Amino acid sequence: MKIMYRTSGLIFVFLVMLTVARGQDLLKFVNPEIGTAHSRWFFYTPAAVPYGLAKLAPSTNGHYGNPSGWEAVGYDTRHNSIEGFVNFHEWQIGGVSFMPTTGKIKVQPGDLDVSSNGYRSGFDRNNQVSEPGYYKVLLDDYGITAELTATKRVGFHRYTFPENTQSHIILDIGNKQGESGEVIDASIEMIDERRFEGYVVTYPKYVQLYDPQGKITMYFSGELSKKPDYVGAFKGSELKENMSSVKGKGAGLVLNYSTEKGEQIEIKVGLSYTSIENAKENLIAEAADLSFEKAKNNAQDIWRGELGKIVINDSNEQNKIKFYTGLFHALLGRGIASDVNGAYPKHAGTSGKLIANGKYKRPEFMNTDAIWGAFWNITQLWSLAYPEWYGNYVNTQLQLYKDKGWLGDGIANSEYVSGVGTNFVGLAIVGAYNSGIRNYDVNLAYQAVKSNELNWKNRKEGSGKMDTKVFTERGFVPFIEGEKTDSTGSQFSASHTLEYSFSAFAAAQMAKKLGKKGDFEKLIKYSDGWKLIFNPKNKLMHPKGIDGMFIDKFDPYQPWRGFQEGNAVQYTFYVPHNPAGLIDAIGKETFNNRLDSIFTASEKAGFGGGKVIDAFAGIKSIYNHGNQPCLHISWLFNFSGRPWLTQKWTRSICNEFYGTEPIHGYGYGQDEDQGQLGSWYVLASLGLFDVKGLTDARPIIKFGSPLFSESLIRLGNNKQLKIEAVNNSKENIYVQSAEFNGKKLDNCWLYRDQLMKGGTLHFEMGSQPNKSWGVQVPPPSAQ
């Protein structure tokens, strides 16, 4: 059988052989509830299509916001009431909440899990359906069933009411939602009996910090299936009846109806970041004649198609749930910000047009959280099977570079919102280029990559790397006390030195491929910066002061002093571009024994912060899978002559760190970001990974322990890769031998371009390590 689906404007026909043959619908293996005890604002949005602008979800506590601008907020599995259904969910972006009610009109959401003092309602999760592309719940306080779905840029709401002469739909647009910060302006009006439109302007915490002249504007244009009997307007707690427009903070409308039992009222709402007119155009283009049911079916077919690019065969249903939920989050995370006509948001509420040769350029403009560490998960997944999204990401960053002069690590509507103060975008661009993804101006891309590594004059703080000047002068970043990073050094000096060494290596590889010998020689020298902070006495990365001396009062377990979101024990292994050099510096035997003991000890804490529900629970530990700096470490044994330990520990992390419960999803409340920990699971369970994030001039793929007996991957070049793991089981985790297309593999790695030709990658598995396999030639290190 064939499944035909549409994505990015193209028709693909994909033979989902294993899935259809076994009568399996991949959607049933996705559980959006997983990990929602620490649900970042953009994390739980089931009513969306992959990388959609319209991301609809119930909110349990969204209007509370959060003090630091990023913590868990939105939907929490421990909460038992819903305060609304929100249309915009993105990094630092949130707003436009709808809520159906009955009875006395209430215009404020009320206190968490106390439905009597606001319009929120209790609900029972037994009466909830949460699937890719669709959400449904019964609101107990009102007897109303709410359903949500979406196209790329249009949200669909369907509310089924009981018989009631006092039925309402609250359009709450003037209050903060999630990470969006306080609303500074808002407007909504009924423009005829069944249509409304407006906008919301917010000033999120991270825009304030990193792009203070910026702002976030969300536009909407909605259409009702039934005209209201009458409309009221509110501002804060003040309600005025028979008023159909209102402006300002706290603004909203109340649509009032008399409903019969089982009567359904639907809302289609076009969304945009550029204008009301474009929100309306998005609505017309994507949903003019589309019913709720058809939109739901389309959305779920798209999900089946995208998830179906990787089909796994395994008898363990829990592993399938982990895999497809991780893949779901990877495909959901970052969202488009451009309209159907190519308009995209620029700085401070202005807009531009994606144009090439006078026509709309196909690549979408994206919103995105930081790329920090994403080269160990999402970019590798993009490169493997979803290259169009890698291309969209690169094109977005190059557009930003043209518009603002600098790449942006994290961006929200073209505003800089990176929370890590560094910038790996250049490295990610190199990974795309070296993987053959080049649907952009290569010369411009190299210019941006080089500038990101070497330039510092008039650099915007939000673009990160504010200590580039001193790094390029001294080869390392000196440590300075206090919460600051400037041209003289940084409180995160050691981690910045390691990061800049890695990204300089990446830029050097692009220079080499483009024949820029002088640039290559200059950049490759900076890639040795890690050597300047390696202390041969304790064999740890040790911050240095401005005097070039190792700092005193050094605690290798202490985070935030020299190391961002980690400590010296974790960051000592942060030399992904030159593992051979690091192994030599530590000593191979010491390296292997130390790393193996680290995993042995950290396994007891679930490879993170134990059962503490906090994003930073593991930053004092010796290994923390719940954050980005550690994600490559388990693969380093492939470089140190013990690939069986990579097989052992990557399999153990898949089994222990990842769970299928709402609380134990990605560790216990760790920082999933935008599908990054989910992407790592997908890669590790397939047994494929690159420590260098595809930055080698000729990228390589290292092998781990394939979790599934059979995996079928539709590669990004439309070829097919089959991965077989014969005699695989919970106990049989070690590779005994391997072949690729019938040819024996003696090494634990393969050049990526060979793998991308497709075919069959065959592993024989066993319960004991085969210590003679995979050790003949280690993977290439720094070149």
C-alpha cells in the first residue's frame, strides 16, 4: 500500500512497508504527555503540523508566565484544570487564548486548579485525547468538549456545547502567555457578524536582555461558524456588554450564544507575525474551504508521512513510544515564521519578503531556540532524513545575517533571544555544507561563518560571542568574576574556550573545502585553544585568569564558575573535534577508566539529576544527559579503542534516562529544548552518531548499539537505508560483526557519503563484547 502526503508544497509517495503490512499507525506510538512535568512553553503543542506556525494546545498555567523567561510553563501533567487554548507557542512567543464556557460570564482565568474564581475548568485525563495533529478534552465545569487541529498557519477550534442559554467563547488576547512576557499592546474587534481580527504585542524577558529595541507582535484573523447573539468586551476585570472592539493590555471579547445540546461552534484563525492582512491571506490560502474534520485528517496524514520516513520493527512497544515521541518532538520544535506570500518578521515589528529573482523564495523563515548542542541531535537528524528543514534553518540565519549583520543563536521574529551567550550557528552551517545541503548562497554562508568566529567590533550582545576579541588575541578566554561576558573575558571562560575551539575547527573545514588556505591555517590554530586550559596535573579543563595562570579555589564539580550549565568534570570531554588529542593528553588507559567509571556512577542517578524535577538538576553531577554539553561523551569510546563501551552506555542511556511517563520522560524534568533530547534518542537507537556534528570536510558516522531489530530510513536524498540488528535483545547489546551492503566492516565508523548511498547496514549482536571488532582504525580526529 502507499501513503500519499503533502509537505513543503511537494507531493511525496512513500512505501511504508513495515508499518502498513503490520497494520500499525505510527501515531499511536506518539505520546505528547511524555515529559510534561517540566514542559517548556513550546514543548506540548499536539494540535500542529511539523514545524508549523500554528501550534495549538491547552494551557494549565500559561497566564502565570515565569520570572526568568524560560522555565516550565504552559501545560503540566500535575495540573488538573485548563485555563484556555492558546494559538501561538514558540520560543519567547505566546498569545491569543480562547476558552469556551457556560453560565455566568468570567473574564479572567483564575487561580491554578481553583475553577470557581475564573473561567478555567477542571478536566479528567481519561477524557483527553492528545495525538500528533489533534487534541480533544472534556471541560468538566461546563460539559463542553473542546477539539483542536491546525494547518501550517491556521488554527482550528471546535467546541461542542450542552444546551444552555448562557454559552460563551472568551477571546482572551491581552494577557501574557508562557514565555511571552507582559502584553504591552493589544487590539481585537469584530469586523462583521462572524469575523474578528487583531494583534498582540509583547516584550519577552530574553528580548529585553538581548535585543532591547525589539518586540514580538502576533497577528490574527478569525472566522466563526456561527454568529454570536451579542458580543461583549473586557479589559482586565471590567466587562462592557454590547461592545465589539477593545484595545490595550488585558483586552478581550466575549462571544455569547444560546446553544442546543451537542451544538458545535468552530473557529478558524489565521495567524501571522507580519500583519493582519497576511493573517487573513494565510487563512484564505490554507483553510478557506477546509472543514475541521478535513484539517484534522490532513494534519495527521502529514504526521504519518513525516514520522514514516523512519520505520522501526521491534517487539518492545515502550521503545517504539520513546522513538516516535522523540521524533515527534524533533519535528514539532522549531516553527516557521513566514507567511504564504513570503513575508517574514524583521526587527522591531517590521517585515520583509523572502524573494529571489523577483519571486517568493521557497525556504521558510524559522523561529528557533538556541542551536547550542543541537549539532549532537537535531541537525544530524535533519541531515539524515529531513534536509529541507536543515536548509530552512541555514537560509533563515543567512537572511538574519543580511538584515542585522550577525548570525543569531536563538531568534524570535528576528529578535536575538539566545540565553547561552555563545553562538554555534556557523558550526551548524558548516555541518549542512559538508553534508551536501547547499540551497543557499555559499559565499554569503562562508562570510557569515568566518565573521561569527573572528569578528568582534560592534557585535550585538544578542548574537553571542562577546569575548571573541580576547579569544582571537590569546587563544583562550580568561576567567573574570561576576555575571558578565565582555571583550576581556567571561565568567564562563573555560566552556567558551572549548566551544570556540570546536567552532573554529568547523569554520576551518569549510575554508579548506572552498580552497581558502590562509583562512584555514588561521582558524585551525584556534581549534587548539582547548590545550591552553588543560591542566596536566589534574588532567581537567581548568579556567585561567587574565594573568594566564590557572584560577585558585577550583572545584571540578562546581557549575557556573568558568563553565556554563556544567562543571569541569563534564566539560573536560568537550573536545569533539580532536578526541585523539584529548585522549593523548589524559592518557588512553586513564581516559577509558575515568570515562567508564563516570558512566557506572551516573547510571545510579539515571544519567542526570536523579528524580529532581528541575532543568538544572544535573549540572553538579559527573555526567548530565539532561543538558547539551554532555551529549557526545558516551560516543568517545569509539575513538579510544573501546567501542563496546559506547555500545554499552548509549544503550543504557536509552533504557534508563528516557521514559514513557509524563514525569520520567526526558530524565525527570530535564531540558528537552525543542526536540533535542528526543532527536538524540532517535539517533542513538538507530546506532548512528557523529561526535563532530558533521563538521569534518568529509563527515563520518560512528556506530553504537542499534536498539531495533530492523529500521528502514528514507534518506534525505530519497534513497533507502536498512539497518538490521540480528539476534538483538535487551541482553544482546554488543556488536559482534558488521557489514555494509555485503562488505565486511572492521571499523566502528563509516564515511557519511558512503552511508547516504543507501543499502543495508547489518549488525550481528551478542551478550558479550567482541573486543576485537571496530578497533582496527579509529575514527579520524582533528585534521
